[in-house]
Amino acid sequence: MSGGTEMFFVMLALPALFGLTLVGEGIYQMAHYDRGWFNVGLGGVFLVVVAFGYFFLRGVV
């Protein structure tokens, strides 16, 4: 693996999967009539930060 590929996984892919896990857990909690809005919101913010980091690393921002 090259350094760029490892950086991609550490900086973008793994945090994105974590954010998706938070969103999924929140949706699961809401489906069972529990409070899950916090998890969905936190996961959404996390995904936005990861997307911003991706575009920042690509030189778009």
C-alpha cells in the first residue's frame, strides 16, 4: 500500500464508516420509539466534516 492509500483509509474511509454507524444506530433507535435524533445529528455532522476534509485534501476548498 502506498502512503496515499493508507492516508485515505485513516483520514476519510474509517471516519465516514463511523459516521454512517452513528446515523444507522440513531435510525434504529427511532424505529423502536427511542430518542435517536442526537445520534443521527452527530453522525450527519461527522459526515459533513469528513466530506469537507476530502475536498480540502483534494484542493477544491
